[in-house]
Amino acid sequence: MRHCSVQVRGLLTRQELDRYNALMEVGSYLESQSRYELAAVVQAEVDLLIQPAIERLKDKGRERDRMTLQYLEDKRRAEWEAQMRELEEN
């Protein structure tokens, strides 16, 4: 069974995390019994279950990118204004 990343797990709701843990336990048991065809079905369910958390992670990344862009724009504007004030003073 393939685990999802810690970042994705951190964005699962309590209900999703409980279901994720249960599915992983079932999948691990099936693998220990060499029932790989059934473990693959469980893995497919895990993959579907974590999709909303993956989207939440992407949204957080997009928001972080927007905030970085805003910071850089504000910094550039402040530097430009400082240069203009300096030119006015001279």
C-alpha cells in the first residue's frame, strides 16, 4: 500500500483520516495475505479518498504564491517610491 504525503494527510478531515487509516490497515492485511488483487482495489479507494485533500493542498500553494507575488509587488513599489523621494530631495 502506498501512503500519501504527510502534507496531504494533514489536510484530511477527521472523518477522511479515520477512513484512510482503516483502508490502509485493511490493505496492509491483504498484502500480508498475498491478496494483491484485493489490495489494489483498496489502494484505488485510498487514491479517491485523498483527492479532496490534494486539492486543498494545491489551493494552499496557490494562495501562498498570491501572497508572495503581492509581497514582491509591495516591496518593488516601496523601493520605487523611495527612489522617487530621493530624486525629489536632490
